[in-house]
Amino acid sequence: AYFRRNYTTTRETTQLYLSDVMSFMDDRLNVEVAVKSLSVDYTLDGYRDFNDYAFSDGTPGYGPQFIEAEFEDNVMPMIGVVYDLNETDQIFGSWSQNYAMPRGADDIFDNTGSDLADPPEGEEAENFELGIRTNRPEFFGAATIYYTAFDNQLLTNSVINPNTQQPETVYINGGEVTAYGVEVSGVYQPNYFNDMLYFNGQVTYNSTEQESSGYALADSPEWIIVGGVTYEPSEWFVANLSGKYTGERFSTFSEGSPVDSFTVFDGYVDIGGPNDFGLPENISLRLNVNNIFDERVETQFIFAGAAFYRPLNPRTVQATLTARF
């Protein structure tokens, strides 16, 4: 009997950040200039997968592994600007360069199928953003347009594990990828309901393109719409219903195997806190319901010659009783 992924990983992160904020036009225009340095040292120590114990023919495997990787970018500038149109409205914009170690680093370095001949590089991105926002007594809202250019963006791929014949997730650098879009969000709390009921919503349009092929990124829907309503009549009771629409997207890097759009609703009720009917204030009860309408949809997938899908969890109910002393 073998353990899989029987290892310890560590990440040592050093970040230096220097910034200065300058104000102009009677403090209506604020400009922040900054520079950041990031260094992440990653190590893995132990058994990654079956081949570290033994190969399929019974011969001894690689043995426990000690893997080191360093991800760093020492100069990442950033400029941010906020201009107050009046007491409630602002225009804002920014330009920045970012760097990050690979997402899911453990999934990258514990895979013995590729044996990490060429481990992926960290992600680099250049970001531009321009928007307007308002903050009023009954309404907060923002609208933003953005453009991001990635170098070495990490993409999810798969290999077939020779021992299990099942797909295993690996990560590869997809080269240059651009993304642009618009995001509009807001919260509305009308006085008509005595501030007990408020609504939130967000609409995002996002277009991506792989520079080498012109195809959209896999698992990257163009449209995502989120909305919810929250009822809070007192300090001891809160109820929420929210929904999320995820548009159609592709499961391959060449715009193949499309995945249908879907909408999922979640909700919760939270009871507890100060009250005038004798319920102990140190006792609270929270009830969560996910996927209220028990939608049967394909939400996650990996691709290894053909698409392998994982379904969304069915309707799930969770109750949590908390006592504070």
C-alpha cells in the first residue's frame, strides 16, 4: 500500500513595497506611485506519487524527492490615480506590473508523469484599468474597463497517469495571453424598506485570446452575472438569496468541447445576537443551502485527449450551531 502525495511543502515569501501618495487640486486629485519586489522560495520534500515508491514493473521508484524552485521579480512599478468629481463620485485609473508564483504549485511539483523536466515559470502581467464609482446614501456602484497582458500565463493541462489510466492535472506556460473586459457592480439599499432589504449585483464581460493561436482561453466564460438580495430586519436575523450565471466556455485550448452555460442559486439564514425575546445572545445558528434547485451541470473539467467532467455538487444543506463563552 502506497501513500500518494506524502510530502511537506514550504513557501518563504519576501516582499518589499515602497509607495508615495501625492495630492493636487485641493486634494481632489490623488496620485500614488509605488514599486514592489517579490521573491518566493518553494521546496517540496517527500514522496510525490506512485513512481517515487516503485514503477509498474516492480522495480524501485525514484525515492523521496527534494525539489527547490525560486520565483522572483525585483522591480514591479504601479501608478494609481483617483479624481473626485464631487462628494459622491470619483474617476479612477491605474497601471501596474504584477508577478506571481504558479497557482496550484503543489499540483505542479508533485506530478511524476512529466517529472518536471521544464517546470513552469511564474506569471507576469501588465494591467490597465479605468473606471467611475459613486457612493451615495442608498446606492454604491462602480463601472470599470480593464486590459491585461500576460506573459507565461499558466494553463491547466492533463496527462494520463500510467498507473491509474486516469487524467492527472498538470500546468503549462501558455505564453502571451491578453484579456479585456467591462465590470459593472452595485449595492442598492432603498430607504423604502427602512434599510432592512438590500440588493447587490455584478455583471462581467471578459474576452481572452491566446496570442499564438487566436483562440479563447479554456474555462474562460465571456459572461458572468451575479445577483443577490439580503434581508436584515434586526441584529439577530439575516437572510440572503444569491444567484450566479456562468456563460458558455470551452474546455480545450482550441475552442473545442464547449460547456453549456448554467445558473446556480445559494442561500443562508443567520440567527443569533442581541434580541429582546430571551434567546441567549452567545448562541447562533446558521443554515446554508447550496445549489438550491439541485442543478445537474458540468462545472469543472480537465482535458487529456478528451474532456473529463466533474459535476456540480448536488443540493447541499449545512447547519452550524455556535456557542461563544
